[in-house]
Amino acid sequence: MTKTKRNAALIAASAVVLGITAPLTVASASASAPPRAVEGSLDWTKCEGTGLDPRQECATVEVPMDYAHPDGKKIGIAISRIPSEKPQARRGALLLIPGGPGGSSLNNPSGKGQKLPQDVRDTYDLIGFDPRGVSRSAPVSCELEHEDLALSKLRPWPAPDGSVTENMANAQRLSDACASNGGEMMRHISTADEARDLDRIRAALGERKLSAWGVSYGTYVGAVYSQLFPHRTDRIVLDSNDNPDPVRVQRAWLASYEVGVEDNFPEFAKWASAPGNPDRVARTTAEVRPLFLRLAARLDREPIPWPGANPEELNGNVLRQTMLDTLADPDNYPALAKLILAARKGTVPPAPPAPPESVQQNVTAVGAATICNDAAWPRSTAVYQKGVDKSRAKYPLTAGMPRNAMVCAAWPYEPKEPPVRITDRGPSNILLVQNERDVATPLSGALKLRSALGKRATMVTVNSTGHGAYLANGNECGDRTVSRFLATGERPGRDVYCD
């Protein structure tokens, strides 16, 4: 679950509108800088790549491939940093935890890290990394066929009639490929192991405590790290939050799309029916939803050839997947509208650009390994068919996909350990920030994480639309609150609502 720039009734009654004079308290993390440990022997060198800040440097942290055998085979975790811009104000290290699973933050100190306010960049060294299995950190690949890399295939959209038979066959084929081609590393990629790697990074940096900004799936990584190593956490920001329910721990993000789409589609419908919009698809807001459903059903029956795309046709599920991708960021609404307008005429726009296939292979393999190794999935076709049937009836926009079978339905390995249960035990040093309308990590799931953390956390709910709240699709009030916490340790005294 990731984005590049990329649920109103659920707001707690006790939330208040946050103004400039909102009550603030100092988080339990001390305002003074935590003492540094003895720094490990990291060999910092110039980072590879183009367009990077010249200050960014890279190193490698050695970690066990299998934490059950810490003295066994080692792998290297690639990390990066841009040092504090004001050494006398430096507090520690701020780890930028990427989404995904399969995402990277290695270049984020040069990218989104530079959007942080000056006082935050003065306070911390900005730290990025490739999680285990990703890019420069013992990369893996399932070596899938090109057509299996299509998101409309990787996301388990059922057949037009709702059948999951083909999805179960896909799960077996993809699982076999990962088992054959992924190597031993595929068994040692999980959220808990990533959290353990983060603590090795902390130690290698010479920090007694670590601050972090996790986004999307990175919020789950951050929550697990805070659960496993609570005494090693300083100031933790979790942005666009995953449901931490250990029973649904990895299926939760997929299931969330049911509610997430319902929260967000009305915003697209208002935009797509606004007078003066050059990409207007309907005269009224009420017309947009049935128009979309009819078009998707027509494309199920009569796909349109789409040379250069993957798959090379615009079918109903490709349209639905495009909707999911688009709703993550209102800036992308025109892409969906143009596709709708073209398809209604029986045409298609130019094929969308795709990342290099090697990157797609890597991200897909890490994503599969993480969600399958974290928690066991059902293996019964009947279980998925029942879920898809119920979902299709209640949530027609997502056509049953959120309850369908992924590769994990045929994964050959059992989880090595149970999912980490997020609890309220630990220091009160976590700030959650969450957009009210988020298609991928909806407010309903974020409130589950908020409840699990109890008094350890405070939550800022932002009246905004899109995935990624802080310095992305949120608002000035939410940004100001998070920046203040990172720079000074001050948090709102209670959960707040940024209107």
C-alpha cells in the first residue's frame, strides 16, 4: 500500500477543532535529546543514482537473514542519510518508513524529507532505507510472466460473473513461481523482521532512541517496532494508518478498499460533474456512480483493445483498478475521467507509463512475501467465493475484489510466528495523522489502530481527501500539528479534528 504524492461519521465525539490556540501537552519523550550510543562502524559513501541531494550519503547495515538464527547467514540493509542542518539543535535520527510492502525510502532524505520544515530538518538526521528484499537490500524476484504483473491481475478482481476459480488458479501459479525463483530469502521477509532490522539500523547509527515517520503500510511497521522495542522509540508519527487487527493483519488492507471507495467516490463524483470541468463526465453528481457501474459492466462484456498497456485491453477490472489508483490522490481525478470519456466512445487514451519490469518484479515479490509470511490465509475456494458474493452485493464499486484470494491462498510456507498484537503498553509518544477520506487506509481502520494504542497515542483527523496526510493530501492544520510534535515533542492534549 504506497503513494508518491499520492469517513466522517466515525470521528470521536470528544474530538475538537484544532486552532492555533489548541491545548497542547509535551509528549512523554523528553524535550532534551536522548544520549547517543557508541556509533557503529558504518562506511558512509556517496549514494548511487541521479537527482539526489549532494549531502545524501549511503551505507550498509549487516543484519541476520533469519532472526531465529542470529549468528547464521547475514544480509545487508542499504540505508541513507542527510545529516541535521543545524548540529547544535540536533536531537537524533528520523527514520522515514516507506509504504508498500515493497516500497523504498532510500532516496527520501533527498525527496520528501526536504519538504519537512526547517526546524524539523535541523532537529534530525533524515534516514532512509531499502527494506529487506527491496532493491539494494538482498533483492528478491518471483520472475513472473509479464501479464501477471498487471495490477488488475495482482489485485484479485473476480471474473465478471463473480467466480473466483481463476483467482485460485492464479494464486497457485504465482505461489509456485515465488517458491521456485524467490530463493531462501522469500521465507524471511515479514513485518516483524523489518521492525527488527530497524532496531539494527538504530544501533548502527549509534542512537539510543529512534524517531520515525511511517506512511501507509509503514504505519504498521512503525506500530510493530513500537510494540517490539518500546524503550527504543522517541517521537513516532504514523500517517495514513492500517487496521492492526492481528486476525486480519494483512488481509485488512485489501478489505479496507470496500469502505475506502465508498468514502472517496462521492468526492470524485462531485468533481466529475462540476460545471466548467473540461473532463466533466456527467451533469449531476448522482449520475456518476451508475454511469461508472454501467461502463464497467459493458467493458466486462466488450473489452476495448489497448496496445501497449498491461493487459492490452481495457476491460471492466482494468477500469475498476484505475479507479482505486486514482482515488488515492485528487490530483489524479482527470486520468480516470479521461478514461471514462474515451471508453464511452469505444476508444482509449495512450497507454499509461509503467515502472521498469525489474522494479515491478521486485516490488511484487516483496509484497507477496510480506503479506503471506505475516499471517496465514484461508485456502478454501468456498471461503473466498462466499466473501466475494457478499461483497459484490453490498459494495458494487469494488466488485468483490477486497475479499478475494491473493497469492497467499496457495503460499507454500507457514508463518514463522504469530502476528504482533498492537497494545497500549509502552511510552505515550505516538501521533497518528489521518485523512477523513482515504481510499487505501480509511478512517475506520485508523480508528482501530488508535483504539489499540490507547493512551500511547493521540490522533489528528484531517478533513481532507486522499492517501497520505502529512505534507501531501492533508491540510495546513494537520501539517502544523505534526511538524510541531517532531520539532518540539508537543502533542495535542487529546484527539483533535483539523477542519
